[in-house]
Amino acid sequence: MSAAIVSDLTVNPDAPLGVFDSGVGGLTVVRALRELLPNESIIYLGDTARVPYGSKSPDTIRRFAMEDTQFLTGQGVKAVVVACNTATAHALPQLQATFRVPILGVLEPGVEATLAGGCERVGIIGTAGTIRSHAYQHMLAMRQPDLQIHARATPLLVPFIEEGWTEHPALESVLMEYLQPMLDRGIDTLVLGCTHYPLLVPVLRRLLGDSVRLVDSASTCAHRVKDALMAQGIVRTSVSAPILEIYLTDLSEQAEALAASFLGSEFGRVRKASLAG
């Protein structure tokens, strides 16, 4: 397969995609990518030594995101997917200005999917950092000024998910505590502004029924990546089996077990990553 030209950069279409998140939650994006683009090789970096990003300052988040991207570009990836809403909100423009490979985030695809479905009242849930950045709120309001937007930080959800308590009765109580004010305002769409949250879709559908449309950042991001690869002519065409490599900055049995639950399938050995810092 001949190399493709992306701007002034020569890209090997058979090179892997790079994906990073502050922890293992971004593996929901990897899972969606593997379903949509089963022939693509993927290198994933989870910055488990410094998770969560959502409680960090914007400057710190930008520094971490730069180091994550530098690690992946050092692995020879053809594009980088920022599978972290907080890092996308605070660091995406800087990453795109600094690195030569295409870099895509999770926010804009989620915003476009939200508006494409037709909506009048939108609820957004995410980490404190994502909600505090106002990135979703700003993008939505710029595109549809008359949209009613209700955003709320939901910091207790990630611990439930990472404990594997996605069917725990207490989770339903916490979710309704967070969501009831939005439901009282008549939201018709709920944006899941954290890559952990796709694992909550079954319980959310049970609680909300069909009256509220769910938009998750993992599947919307995967579709955006597919469109970008096709548009730039860098879809993998090799007939050899694609690879999946998972790197974590801090290895633990819990992290590996979480990775398996987020990915939903078997994978090889998890490797330790050392970041330049």
C-alpha cells in the first residue's frame, strides 16, 4: 500500500491508530473503533498513574495530554484519538497545533450527533473538569442558540463503574439524584460526556425509557474517526491481522481487570508506559 499525503505529512495507512485517555475509560472508544473499523491496528495509552484528569487544572491537563500524544507519536501512529472528554476540552487545539499527525477528539462528534437528532432541551453529564470547561455547552449554543442546555458534573459515577457496580441499586439512586433536575426541566436528549459512561447505557435506558435520547461519546467519536480516515485516504488495507496494544502508566490487577470490562473482549499482555515529563 502506498503512503498517503495528509497536508505536508506522508502517512502510512497501515500504521496503527493511537488512542489515549486518563485511565481505562477510553477503551470504550477502542471497543467502538474495533466494531466499526475491524481491520485497524490500535495502540492505546491509559494514564492510570495520574488519573483522573477531571479534577486537575487546565494547565496540568494540557501538559499531560501533550506527554500522552508524544508517547503515541513515538510509536509511529498515523493519527491520535483523544478519548478523554476533559483532555479534548482543554488540550485539543494545542495538540493539533503541535503535532503533525491528525488528532481527533470526542467533543465535536458528540455535539454534532446531539444536534443531528433534533433537540430542544439537552442535558449533559460528565466529570467536573469537562463540565467546568463549558466546552459542550459552548459548542452546542454556538450551533443552536435557542437550545436549552442543562449541564451537571457527576463525579460519583466513575467510582461506581470502576467498581463494576453498573447494576447496583445504589447506582440507580445516585443517577436519579443527578438526573431528576434535568428531567424536571423536560430534557429530550442526554449527552454522556465521559468515556466511562457508555457502560451505563443499559441502566439509563431502564430508568429513562424512550423519552430521552442518549448520545455517547464513544460511538460518535468512532464514526468521526472512520470518516476522517476515509477522507484522508489512510484506511488500513493490509490483509495481515490487526494488532491491539494496551499501555498503562501504572500497572495493577485492578487496572487490567477494568481494561477487560471496558473492552469487552480478550486482549494480549498490558504493557507499562513511561512518559516524558
